[in-house]
Amino acid sequence: MHKLKEILKIKGLSQSKVSRLADIPQSNFNLICNGKGYVPPAWRKRIAIVLNVDETDIFPTEREAN
């Protein structure tokens, strides 16, 4: 998730802080930031809320990814 790392940098937030605020285990959030692993819809929503961005800005739909 290169876009996610970019947003964290712009907003000056650490992976650790966002994982705590979104109630996602830090190890899982690290995998998400590195584009590995599955991101459940509930986690996508919580991450977007914490970052105050639209979910599709971080996680493109499958149609957009192709």
C-alpha cells in the first residue's frame, strides 16, 4: 500500500499510532502498509476514518486496480 504510506507521511502519523487508533494489531497494519495480506472491509473503513480520507483513496476498488 504505497498510497497508505504516503498519506501517513503527509499527515505526520506513525504506523503505530494509526494502528492503535484504528484498533488493528500493529503487525497486521505493518503488512497492510507494505501491500501484503488481506485488509478486511471493517479495517479499511476504520483506517479511512482515522486518516480522515475516503476509503477509495487508500484502497482502490478491484475495478480501478485492473
